[in-house]
Amino acid sequence: MKYIIPFKKRPIKIGQMFNMGSHRDWIEDKEDMTYSLDFLLQEGTEIIASREGKVTKVKSEGKRNYSGKDLKKGEEAYKKHMNEIEIKHSDGTFSSYAHLKNKGVFVKVGEKVNQGQVIGLSGNTGWSSEPHLDFCIFRKNYQNRKIKTIKFNFLDYGGQLEEKKGEKMKIRKEDFEKILEYYDIGEHKSHKNIFTGTNTIYIIKTNKGKFLMKIFENASLKFVKDQINLMEFLKKTKVSTPKIINTKSNQGLLIYNKNKIIIQEFIEGKNPVKFSLELIKDLAKKFGTLGQILLKYKKKPNSDWKKNHEFKLINWKIKNISNINVEEESKSLIKFLKKININKLRKSIVHGDLTDSNFLIKNKKLLAFIDWDDFHEDYLIYEISVFIAHCLITKKEIKTKLIKSFLTEYQKVIKLNNEEKRALYYFVKQRMLAAASWSVNQIEKHKDKDKEFLKWASQMIDKYKIFNKITLEEFLKLL
């Protein structure tokens, strides 16, 4: 359809594109706002109709705005104080012009408007941290959504409207300064981005110290709240995990420009490079303690992890990796897994990704478990299968002495039954294949790192081939 930029002021500055930041798969209250645009405009800029149509909704009395200091107030601001104009078009679609200035609406419901007609003034009302125009095209009651935004292009603009796959939210220096205003942790001095492949992570330095800021790129609001609740619960136990820093209004979660953000204490530790026997014994005891505590944690998270995923066939985008047919290996492994009596495998909440990059050590002791983005309900033994697969098997050897020591110490805290011991052997294999598949899938999202992800996939398959040299009976002797 023929749409034009909804204002005449130039240059055009887009704060958030399609599928970016707060628009990245934002589906709350059955509203899918994925294909929305935020234009950065000075308050009072004239807004024009992007396409002709009939006005179906107006709101102009709103005066207030919030940017995330308090989640409930932010939601209230969005629903009660955001000024907007809604126009229905001949094909049944609607256009929305939001965050308009107080008394900045020049049209009435039922009025027909022409393309290019001045209809209002931009503002900073509702859930907004700075003057801007939120513009989108949508359908109502479509694909099980109350509001479903749709893609569109402009006749008078050829620039990028959609965030490219693999890109993440970009934060400016002034954003850091504004975000820190909600906390009592000092003024911004510097920041450094950490590549994770999933969320956006920054180490922030202020005049009061160092902190870790996480922006949740894809997680639902419910899951983020679940993660915060779990971390706050663990801080009251023997398990060491970073403390979440509350805002000045005592909130663990900050909503900034509709982005979900948490700030955590920064722990001065390192990811392990080598595993000594002393470190392995300490890790095993603390893994056991973590397992004990999580067995008692009964709040199931709103996670995307599939139930019984270990027993499901992996979908491969590349069939051959490191000279083996991974698709056939997956099928073969499933046959063995089906012989496991799953009723004898204990279920628990698990961290879900306890590799060497997700815990910190110092002086051969565990300091903290970090990054709970994959926590979910799973089988108890999945937790240790991940650790063994990633940390105690290399592409050259199986570190049997370390595996035996780890499992011996772990079982002093949590005793595994015979079926769990058998399943652990196959879970280690399944994790290796799943990790290789995950790496391959990341190539589409991070094309600039395709060689790196393909290398990681090959390394996991090389580990798999090495681990295949040990039989189930030989593995059980380590327990």
C-alpha cells in the first residue's frame, strides 16, 4: 500500500525499527507490536496522515509519561495517558500515531482525512522516555491477536526499517545516563559490551563501582519476572549467584523504552580455563547443593524449553559435520534413550546451561553461578550432563579421573538411582549433539560470526566422537 513518512521534518531519525528493542516480538495482552517504528521528533512536530482514511479513535487529554521507574505505573501510563490517533483504511487495516502531545490532536472520530493532511503534534505521553512518534500499521482481531502489526514500506523513504537478523538493541551514552538515574549506583563513567549470542550484556563502570546490565532481547515479561524471583530466592540460600540491584523504587526489573532490563552486582571472578582435581571437588559439592535447593523450588517458569527435549529428535540444518552424519547419529541415540524408564528420573528446576562460561571461580573455588537465561524444569541429571559434555570431555580425550571425582563428590550430596546413572550417559551425548545444532542455527542470526559458530559445532561433534569410544558399562564404572 502507499504510505508516506508521517511528518515532513527532515532528517528522518528512527529510534527503534521493526523487530528491535521493545518491538522485538513484543506480545503482551494479545498485542503484537513487532512491526512498529519509533521516530525521534522534537515535541510539537506536525504529524501528517500517512495514508487517507477515516478516524476511528482519538485521545488527547493525556499529560503524563513514564519510562520504567515503576512497571505498574508504566503500564498505567501506556493504557491511560498515551495520546493517539487511529485511522482506518479502505482495505480494513489501521494506522496508529502514538505518544502525541497533550491537546495535540487536530481531528475527530468519524472525520475523513487525506494523505499528507496535518492531524496532530508529536509529544512524549504514555510509556515514553523521550519525545517521539510511535507509528504502525495493524489489523484488529487477526491471527488470534487483538492487535497484529504488519510490515509496510514508505513511498518517500528507502532506508532500513527492519533490524537485521543478529543485530541487537543499540544503546547510546545518554541512554546509559538515563537508565542509571533510576538506580543509586553512581554516575556513568564507561561501558563495555559482551557478546553472548542471545541477550545484550554490558559491564558498566560508575563512580561507585562496576555493575552488569542485561537487556532481555527475546524473553517474555513473565519469564524475566520468573528469573528475578529465582535469583532473589537463591540469594537467601547457600547458593552463590549475583545480587540483582533494585531501582530507587525497589523494583528488580526496569522497563526502559519498553525494554526489559536488570542490573546485577559485578563479581570479580574468572571463567575456568583448566579444571584441577581441587576445583572439580569444590564444583561437585556446590552443584550438589544447588541441585538439592532447586529440587525444593516448586515455581515452574514460563520457559520456551520443550518438555522431555532429551528424548526428541534434533532437527539439523546441516546433515554432515566433522565427517559424520549427525542426523543419523541423532536417530540412533533416540533408540537408546527410548529404553530409559523416565518415570524413575527425578524432575527439578535446573540452571540449564552450566558450562564453563556460566560460573566464576577464584583460587580454585566456585564464586558464583551466573546467567540464568536457560533455567527451566527438566530432569535432575540434565544439569550435570551439560557440565560433563562441555567441560570434562575434549576433542582429544575423556577426562575419566575428573568425571569420576566429580560424580563421587556430587553423590555425597545427591545420590543418583540406577536409571539416572544410565540416562546420564545418553544425556551427555544428546547435549553434545544439541549444542552443535544450536551453533549451526546461530549462523543465520550472526552471519558475521559464521566461521566461529561452525567451528564450535565441529568441536562439539569431535567431542561426541571421542565420548562414543566409551561404552555405557565403562561409564557406569565411573559412578
